[in-house]
Amino acid sequence: MTEPIATLGVILAGGLARRMGGGDKTMRLIAGRPILDHVVERFKPQCEALILNANGDPARFAAYGLPVIADDVPDFAGPLAGVLAALDWTAAHHPGVDWVASVAADCPFLPRDLVARLQADRIDAGADLAVAASDGQSHPVIGLWKVSLRDELRHALTVEDCRKVGRWTARYRLATTQWDASPVDPFFNANTPDDLSQAQALAALAL
């Protein structure tokens, strides 16, 4: 077996959760536990280290014992701002790590082989970045990012106002890794109260 490639993980929780009525949707309960519990449990073992990208008071996540990194691009610039914050933090605190994997904080059913498969497909494709997909749909915030691209990403965000993930990743060679969406889509995300109700029903199959 080949050695796994050192990859830092970031959970992106920097959004405003407008469709959930505001607040930290990651703390809504599924199967009696906060969504964030499920995300950390599935993602942390796959990573060299794990950080949480969130804005506001970091103390509300103190129970998780994770570094909480805020966006350093103002005005809630979207998930790319969280990715940039993670790339910068990795360069400063884990200089030997070249890759960051990102996941959305509202995906409780993440695959336990996410990082390994993204890395394998990136290598096979000779790609600069990798992204997850299921049921024919790409999930642009669940992907693999090269730390050395952080200055290019910073320029795109702060000078070009390029905030759409797909618009930025289109500049690079991108590998796409497909997952089966049956019986449960591993990238199901709880964005709305209806989604939360659906997740409760799916939990028996996925957790």
C-alpha cells in the first residue's frame, strides 16, 4: 500500500445559513447529535489535522477542540474565502503539508474514503485540484486544494472579485471523483428545515 498523502482538512462553516433561518446550522441535531459531530467524526480520521472555518465568536465551538479560523476576506465572500483562510493557515502551521481538503459543515453523511479517493483521482488525472460529485452533480466546496495556489486564489478574490468556486477551478486541471448516491447521497446537505427533516429519515440508513 502506498502511504497516504498528508492532507489538512477544513470544515467550511463560514456561511450565514439564511435558508435555515440564520444561526449555526451545524449545531442542528440529526440522530440526536449536532450535524458538526457527524462531520468531524467522519472527516477527522482522514486528515493530518483538522480546522474549522467559521466567522464570529470562536468560543461557541470550543467543545470540539479545533482551531477556528475566520475568513480574512471581508463581507462573507463565500466558500473560497474559507478555502483561502485554510490554505494560509496550513502554510503557516503545517509547512510540510501541500494539500487541503475542504468539506461543507452541513454534510452529515460524508464518505469515510473522501480524501483518499480525491487524492488518487487527482494523481491519476495529473490534476491541480479535485472535486467530489454524486448522482451527476458536482459539489464544488467538497474538494482538494493545492496550498501553493493560495496567492493566486487571494488575487482572484480580492482583485478580480471572483467568488464562484467553479469559475476559479475552471482555470486549472480539475479531477472529478464520483460517488454512488444510493441508498443515501454522501453529500446530502442540510440547508433548510425541510432538508433537516429529510436527514433525520436518512440517518438510519447512513449513520
